[in-house]
Amino acid sequence: MKKIVLFLILIGMLLASGCTESEPSQVVQTGDAVSVNYTGMLEDGTVFDTSKADVAEANEIYNSARDYGPLSFVVGSGQMIDGFDNAVVGMEVGEDKTVEIPPEEGYQFQDYLVVSYPIEQFEAINMTPVMGETIYAQGYEGTIVNINDTNVTVDFNHRLAGKTLIFEIELVSIDESEDA
């Protein structure tokens, strides 16, 4: 009988202290510093980037000069494409989600970043342009997309411009903003 009374007293104390109520989960808000693991894919399933070394190896995109691990950034600070920022808002630590990001929220194709140069400019520096070759002009990286008798066309858009991107995101941690 004493054990039952003691047990009931302990349960009463537990209920009174609030230990049985779960605290609301912390969710990502704009301004929070977060860390995520991610895998970025094209619509056809081609993996173009990941924070996980094993996924990079499995998809033959592993770079030994890169540090793999969670990516840290401040939500809404412009460090990430809009669609990625928007995707993490509201997530809880440990949550996984897959999002589809259209070009408008990722990398938009800009016509003005496709530039034609007279072929003489390449000849003047003893360079033979090759389709698909990456070149650097005025501090920008571009890809040769067309060559004819008079011009070489170079696309300076981001390599993912105009593409719908699929991201698998796992929220690893939240460091709440100071003004939250």
C-alpha cells in the first residue's frame, strides 16, 4: 500500500512539474543559422552536388579537394538560391524533405549572358575554340556553345540555369537568430 501511495505521489509531482508536456519543436525561421545535409539532382536523377562523400562517390562526382559534411548558412541572407532557402523554413532538426525547385527560384537562364565574339579574338591569342570547352573572359567562366566561320558563342550562365532542381534536404541543426 505504501508503494502505491508513493507511486501516486511521484506521478502527481511529475504532472505538477510539467515534465510530461513536450516542448514545442524548434523550427527554422528566416535569419537562423542552419546546417543541412543535401543531395541535388536534375529531373532525370543525375546527381550534380551533395554534402555526403558516399553519395558523391556512388555518383562519380567525388572531389578529394572538397570537405564533405553539413552545409551551414543563414536562411534568407542570399547565400543560397531562393528555392533552397524557402524549403528549409519551417523544418525541424532531424527532418528530411525532398523539394523541386523551378528555375525561377534557382538559376534563371539570362539571354544577355550568351555572348558572341569574333573568331579573330581567339586567333589573336593563338587559341583554337572547341565546342563545350570552358573559357574565362573578363573574370567570368563560360562554355563555348557554338562556333562558325565568323563567331564563337560563349554561354556565361550558371551551368544549372534554366533547369528544375530536385533537392533531398536533412536539417542537421538550427542556431536561432539573435533577433528571433
